[in-house]
Amino acid sequence: MKKRVGWTMILVIAVTFALCACQTQQTAESTPVPATTATTTTPAAPATSVTLANLKNISVVFREFKVAQGVVNGDMALVECKASAKSYLQTKSLFKLVEEDNTKTYDPPVLRVDVQLTALRIVSSGARFWGGAFAGRSHMKLLTTIYNAEGTQLAQKELVGTPNAFSGAWSAGATDRSLPQNMGKLLGDYIIEEASKIK
């Protein structure tokens, strides 16, 4: 009797292990395995590098700088702007030369720059002192056109400078007064940008 009970227990245990193994196999087979996703990374295009090497053979010539009709007190602001742009580019030493047009012949490639002052408002120191930010914003607009040596227009863009009125108030009008010089640097950066497109 004891021998029969022993064999019965062994049989029950064996059946139980078999059922567990079968259940485990079914579970593994019924569980979907996610497909492997391949991710392709596209490298970013390298930024345009403006270096001494690719601009050193270009001459930049400031040709015609004029004040549009109706713009008041623009002559001095435009003179300051041109001087600032010229100094800014000469300091960077990127180009073969940077100078005002003196009717001489230049070897190509050449960028001839024409600028027209189309709008100007510089808040006076007195207005900024008494009115602060409520005196409004100064602004300056330059219609800039760039030609090659043959006279073909390469680019044209209106450059706009509008310093913050609160900055003008906090600086006692310094940001207003420095607008023409800062516009010269903006003009210089635009010239560099267009020059870098020359192949």
C-alpha cells in the first residue's frame, strides 16, 4: 500500500512539471517579440565657415552712400555708419582690401556696395532724460545693394536697427547715440555674409 502511494505521488509530481513546462512554452510563443527598429541619423550640414582663405582675394568698395529724400539730419549719421562699417571690416582682415571708391580699377572679384539711408530717428538726450522709455524708440534703416565688378546686382536688403527704448532710458541715451556705429557693424556682417556666397 505504501509503495502504491509513493508511485502515485511520483506520477502526480511528474505530470505537474510537464504541465508547467508546456504552459511556459505556450506563453513564450504567444508573446510577440518587438521588431528591431533601425534609426538612421542624418549628419547636420556643416556651417558655412567664413575664413581668411576664402575671402582674401575679394575687394570691398564702398561706392555710393546717400540719404533718401525726406530723411532729416541723416548726413552725419550716414557718415558715422560708413566709417564704422569700414573700420569693422578692416579690423577683421578678411578681405583683400576695404576702401571707398576712388575710380581706380580693381581686379575681380569685387563687391561694390551702395547704401541709401531710408529712415532715421534718434531720440535726443533731452527727450530720453525727461521721457525715458516713453520718448519712444530710435530707428535707422539702410537699403543696401551689392554689385560685382561688372555692375550686376548680387544682393539687396534693407537693414533695420531699432534699439530698445528701455535700454535707451537706462543708458541715458547711449544706445540711441551709438545707433549709427552699430548699424555700420550690421552692414559689415551683411557684406561678409554675401561675400561668403561667392564661389
